[in-house]
Amino acid sequence: MKKTALLYTLILFPFILFARTNQEYSFPNDTIRLRIYFQQGKYNIDPAFSENSKNLQAFLQRWHTLSSDTLCQIGVLQILGSASAEGSDIFNLKLSQRRAEALQRFIQQYIPLDSIRIRAMGIDFSALQRLIASSDTPYLKEVLDLLTLITQEEDTRMRERLKKQLMTLKGGEPWRYMYKTFFPELRNSSLFVLNLQREPQKPQTEEKDTANSYTPMHPVQIVTLPTEPKPEQSALCQPYMALKTNLLLDAAAIPNIGLEFYLSRGWSIGANWMYAWWSSNSRHRYWRTYGGELYTRRYFGQLAKSAPLSGHHVGVYLQGLTYDVEWGGKGYLSKFSYGAGLEYGYSLPVGRRINIDFTLGLGYLGGKFKTYQPQEDCYVWQSTNNRHWIGPTKAEISFVWLLGNRPIREKKGGKQ
């Protein structure tokens, strides 16, 4: 019996020792995280935005507790930058990289960090898929199927095509729901403190060893966090514009060209110019006109939120032109006419950088014009008239070529 008891004791001793030793360990959470949210299209940290200030204070308090603990060893540090699904993959990759770098610069003002890994996530479709999976998103199955294809696709062009299918799925209803509900959560940068470990605690003694007491070299003070200064010029703020021609004027043998520049928040300014000076003296036929217009527009609607210079738009315009029109009979000549009006239109994307813009304008057209009758080599003046026309003064079906790096439309409020 004694030999049997001794044998059991030898077998069970390692397990008893492990259980005893395990009670002397106290493991903290393996990871602490700081998440900062950004405004749409931005990468400057704003502590007053969303819950950034609260998150920063909580993280610094947690860091202070860990750095004051002699038994805590801080391991790998990593920052992930993320963006929501508006805009192109290339743009959002750059944006997420700058968000991660901004958080690195910002946090180093408060805690000593020697080495941090930075990773740009770009559009975090995997996170979007996880958020949607447990939600009431309209047409949930179709959305998840498309997101699965997007996350598995490696070709950039194919990903863009799949994303456009997602945007237009069921008339855009799921996209609008995701834009409002989930996209703000994706506009973030997160700092992870990984591999937190503790050494075995020493047996407690009644007397404290004051000689070996630990005082943090870099104590963290909870302060009011300032806003990170904005750079004088953002690398993302590159010109975005549209080169266009009105196909209706082209069909009328009037060459024309237009330029439109995107400003921000859906606003743009533009100018159009036309010039035609056709003549046939033997038959007294003239088709002469030149002039242009200046305009400003405001784009709106779901498409405009993700694709600047696209979707519904309204605007105002000013016009000025000269014309001389005569087709073998009565002629009309105006040295200067002027007009102004209001316009409405829709710019329809038909390619990655190609739109077709449909616009109609109503307004006023005024100025003096003369009527004349050609007779042999002479042009006999008939009358001088004042024009006061109120009605349609502008019609466009324009071919639009989008140039530059596409910005993400800014929006007040909401997470980034």
C-alpha cells in the first residue's frame, strides 16, 4: 500500500505543482486598443470629433497603469489605418496610410514608443462584411455575396466593377443603408498594444523592498488633448476636374470645349467656350457664332457622395455670345447677346472616368440683333430689335472626361 501511495504521489506531483504555480500568476488582457475616428476623406486627428477624446483618455489611463506595473512587459505595437468604401481603392489605400501615420505622430507626444508597425488597410471590406452579417441590411444575402467576391478578388479593376455592382444593387438601397450605418465605423485608425505578459509574482513578504520599488521613467499625465496642426497643403488635395464637350453643339457643327473644377462638399465651378465661323459667299450662307458661359453647380444625391462631379446637380450660369446666321435668305446678326439662368441636370457615369451629362437651363436671354437681306454682294439692313427671351436658354448632352485623383466628398459630422 505504501508503495502504491508513493507511486500515485510521484505521478500527480507535477500537476499539483502546476496548479499551485498557476494560482500565483495574474494575467492581464492580452491586448489594449485605441481607436480614433476621422471625418470623411480626412486624415488629421480631431480630438473633438466623435468619441476621440474619450477614447484617448481611456487609453492613456490604461497605459499609465501598465507602465507603472513592474510585472508587465509591453510587446509589439501596431497601427492599422482604414477607410470606408467611397472612392477608389488607390485613393483609400493612401488615405488609410496617412491616417495610420497621423496616429503614430499624435500618440508619440504622450507615450514613448520606439518601434511601431504601420499597416494601411485601404477599404476594409472584411470589417464591413462582419458588421453587415449581423445587421438588418436590405437584401442581406445579395450584399454578403458581393462582399465575399470583393474580398476574394485580387484584380483592382475587377474589384472596382464589383463595387459598382454593390453600389447600384436594388437601386442603391443597400448602399445608402451601409453608407449611413456602417461606413462611419470604417473611417478609423487603431493602435494595438500586443503580447502583454507578466512574470511570476514573487512571494509576498511583510516588509516592502523600497530599494527596488519601480517609478515609471515616463509617467503619463492625462491632459486636454490639442488638435493636431493641419498641414499647409494636403497631398490628397490634388486638382480634380472634368474636360467636356456638348454633343448637341458638335452635331450643329459648332466646336466647343468646357472645363469644370471640383471644389468641395459637392460644389464646382466651370466654363464653356464655343467657336464656329463657317461661310459660303457664293451662296450667302453663314453659320457664325462664338461665346461662352460661366457657371457654378452643387451636386447632390447618393451617387454624388461617392463619385464627385456625378449624379444630380443644380446651378446658375451666365452667358455671352455673338452670332451671324444666314442660310440664303433673311439673316440675323448680334454683336453681343447675354443671358443668365438656372439649370438642372444629371451626370451619369458610363465608365471609370467617363460620364454623360444631361442638362437643361431656363433663364433670360437679352441683347440687340439686326435682321438683313442679302442681295448679290450686299447685305441690306432690315431692322434693329431688342431681344427679351425668357425660357430655355441652355441644353446639353455632354461627353465628360474626368481627370485627376478623385477626392472623397466631405461631410459634416459622422465618423470617418
